[in-house]
Amino acid sequence: MRKIKYTVLLTLSLALLSACGTTNSYQNFLNGDLSQVDEASVESFFLKEMTSDDTRSEYEYLLMDLDGDGNQELLIQYVDDPGSFNAVFHYENNKIVCWCSDSMEMICYSYPLKNGMMVEEYEYDGSISYNLYRYLPSGETEQIGSFFIREEPSSLEESLAAPIYKIDNKDVSKEEFEKELKEQVLDEMVSRNDWTKMK
């Protein structure tokens, strides 16, 4: 019995130390220290510009376990504006690796949910799609579900019907769509207060 208690305590202690190391490394990165960032990530994702003294205050961050391994990932976005920029970073083997960096499309962007899942929201020609996915420990993503809504006729393709409400590519009623979207996305959105502005 005593051996089991020691094993549990040791496991918890190692997990806490690992989490602290991860947090400290992220904090150094947030302060502009790129020494622990994977070299390919630094060059590919414009991290020097993002972490410079001149631009850091334009971003905010959040720590959250996205892949279920017990360690937190670092999410960074423009302040209250993931459409302008959003990114996800992962710490492993004493290195920070960029899993995702998106600054291309204002109409398509990703954001986290309280349950650790992510949403890619895409707005185009009067329609909105919400693709739910989660990160795997490898950094790859796994699709979980999808929502699609179009309430007005398309301005580009007259043949597209409206209104359309779909969950996982299946037609549903407006009431079912709104209920499921609220439960799975809207009620799970991370509070603005959970984001911390970079300094």
C-alpha cells in the first residue's frame, strides 16, 4: 500500500515539474526569448516579428491542454481578433514547436473551446461553417464534427438553396441546428477574461 502511495506521489510530482518546465519555457518565449523554439518554426512562422518589443502588446495568449497529454499548449492570437492571427505551440523534448500559424484569411480562423477542442470558423458569401477538431499528440488534427448554416440566397450561385442548416453534412431543422451549435460551440467558447495580453 505504501509503495503504491509513493508511486502515485512520484508520478504527480513529475507531472507538476513537467508542467512547470513547459510554462517557464513558454513564458521565456512570450518575453521574446526564442532559444527553445524549434529553428524551423522560427523561420517559417515569423516568430521574431511576433515576439519583438515593438509588437508583443498586439497579441494575447492562453495555456490549455489541447492534445490530452496533460501538458499545456500555448495559443496566441491578435487581441480579440483570431481572424488576423492565431497560432498553437507545443512543448516537447525541450523544444517549442509551432503546430499551426494562420494569418492568411480574415474570414477563416481557429479558436479554442473550454473542453480542449478547436473550432475552425469560415464565413463566406452569407454562409458560416464551424468545423470542430482536436489535436493529437503528434500535432496532427482529427475532425470531430461540423455545422453549416446559410439563411439567405447566395450572391454568387443562384442555384444554392436557402435556408440550409446542416450538422455533420446532414440536413436538420433550424431549431436542432441552433440547439446543437449552442451546446457544442457557443456555450463552450473560452471567456475573454481567460486570455492574457502579452507585454
